[in-house]
Amino acid sequence: MTVRIAAVGDPGHLEDQQSLARARALSREAAPDLEWSPLTTRRVDGADLAGFDGLWFLAWPEAPEAEGLRRAAWGAHGAGTPVLVSPTEPPAWFVGQARHRAAYRLAAEHRAAEAAALAAGEREPRTYVHQMRGPRYRWWRPLVALAVGTGIWVVSAALLSVPALFLVDSEEEMVNPLNPWASLSLNLLLAALVPATLVALWAGFRRSPWRVLSVAGRLRWGWLGWCLLVVTPLWAAYLLLTWFVFDQEVLDRPERWGALLLITLLTTPLQAAGEEVAFRGGLVQGVGAWFRSPVVALGVTTLLSTATFAAAHGSADPWIIIELGSLAVAGCWLAWRTGGLEAVIVLHVVNNVLIMATGILLGGLEESYVSGESQGSPVSAAMNVVATAVVTAALLWLARRRGIAPPGWRTPATG
């Protein structure tokens, strides 16, 4: 440790020169950590004094033009820097105080260097799967995030379920898709995954939770709008094709179809966004932080996201699982290439809103939900996979054109 002491005096004054020479000679053997820096009173200001651990005035400056120097000395004294006025070399107590000040200064410089390194690490570009693998990453942080997110969502589910119990006739009605209150309760329950995920990521990783939306740390509304323009007509054409392929019929509308349609239009986008933020966002980034390689993180989290997303819908039918899995895989790949959830949120929202709205207006709403009894077919699964692939390719083409995704077919977006 080097203790910096400023000797402020007149370099042309013989006594000042001798006092500084004696101080240097005495400390050369007894205190080699002392560094003596002669300063001229005529050029000293507050900035000159800031880097020293002790101020030794060989004579107190009395001249009117030295007012700035006197103010700087008093300011340094108020900040904890020892100040001595003496024509002879400083005593031991002054040197001791200067050493304490030097230790404080070095500790402050160390903290400042750590803060600068932390800030630089925070600004380092990362792929979407590694947004939570920042300078503060530790192996246990994903577990904290999982515990916090699960706890918040369970509490939210309990709070949201209480009002619905008073608005439906029985517990069986709570899972009836034709009951508007049950539909509203389910959508809000899944929408609660958004705040639960955001709080969980902040609590677990101490990084901005908005990184779960995109590598830009926000929802890119312009890009989301472009996705909506592309996905809506393509997905509507796919659903129209399935209508004719499976020879579906127009059935009676539900009794309270107006309320169901309003709830669908207002809350189904929140429900779909909640599922994406949780399954393609928080889960992917939380587990992805465990893996040093972003490619490995992408592979593992895609498998995990697909499995949990399919399991959450409750159907064990292999064709239904393939349909759900195609959305999950496409969503993880879109997040990797575009650096955000906007594209897959739009895909999920458009799919759910169109299916629910047609089920309400044309009948057959009960079949629109995936449950344990749902069954698919090889044809429906194949059509879904092809449609998802086409829409994904169109979105990635648009993302490259608009500078959202980098060139190449597998290079990830970073931020």
C-alpha cells in the first residue's frame, strides 16, 4: 500500500526544500510506503488534493489569491483527509492518520473497480437463453427463482379462485368452458404467470426481469405488430383449411356466447402471453443459466419447455402432444433467433383467439380446449406441424429483413 502525502509549499523557499528532504530521508528506511509529492501553492486546487491521503502545509497560505486552496484544504479535511500545518517534517500521528486514509481510499477504489466490472458485465451482449447468466450468477439462483415464482402463482391462483366460487353454481362449473365466469377465472389464472415470472426472475437473479420479454429489456411493440400482420392471415388460412379437411359443421352457439366472446377477446391474449412468458421465458432463461454453452442451454431448455408445456395441458394423446410440442419448439427457436418472445406470443394469441372465437360463434367450444380426454389424429398433427413451420419461416424471414434476427439460419440475436 502506498500512502500519498502532498507537501504544499514554496519550491523556491530553502526551508521548505530542507523540510521535504528530511521527511523523505526519514521515511526511506522507516516508512517506505510513504510517497511525498511537492505541490506549489500557486497551482493547487480541489482536484489536485483529491488523490492524496494526507495534506502537509509547510506554511498556511494567507495570500488573498490562495482562497481556492484554503477552501480545498477545508473540504479535504471535512472528507476525512488529515491536514497538517508545520514547517518541519510531519509527526507520527499524522502519518498514522494518512495510512488509515490510504486504506479507506484503496477499499473505495476496489469497490469502484468491482462496480465498474459489474456494470461492464451487465452490458455484455448475451443470447436470449443466457439473459439471466450475468455477473451475479450463482448455481442456486434458478432454484430461488423457481421457488418464488411457484409461491407467487399459487397465492395468485387461490386469490383468483375465491371470487369465482361465489359466481358459479358448483365446483363442477369451475371447469365448464361454457361458463363465462369459469372462462374468465382460467384466463386470469394463466395471465398471473406474467407477474409471477417477473418477480421470480428479479428475486432469483437480481437482474432486470424485463429481459424475459426480449434481449432489449422490453417488449418491442413495433416488431410485435409486424408479427401480428404476418401470423393472422396465415394462421386463419390454416384453420380454415382444417375446417374443410375434417368436414366440420356449424353447431348451436353457447347460451351466453356474447359474454364468452367478450372474455375471449379481452383476456385470452393475456392468458396466451402468460403461458409464453412462463414456459418460453422464465423456464428457458432460468434453466439456461445453469449451462455455460448457450447452444447446450438452448437444447436442454427446448426439451424441458416442450415437455412441461405438453404436460400442463393434461393430454397423453401422442398427436396432441406433437401439436403442442410444435408450438413449444417453434417458440424456443424464435426466441433464440429474434431475441424475444414477441413472435411466439403473437402465434399463441392468434391461435387461441381464432380457435375460441370460432368455437363460440360456430359452435363446438368444448372441443376447443385441450384436456385429458382430447384426442388428435396423424392428419391434424401433420397439418399443425407444417403450418407452424411455415409461419415460423415467414417470421424469421421478416425478422432478418427488419434487422431483428442476424443473418444466417441459426445465429442467435444478442443484447
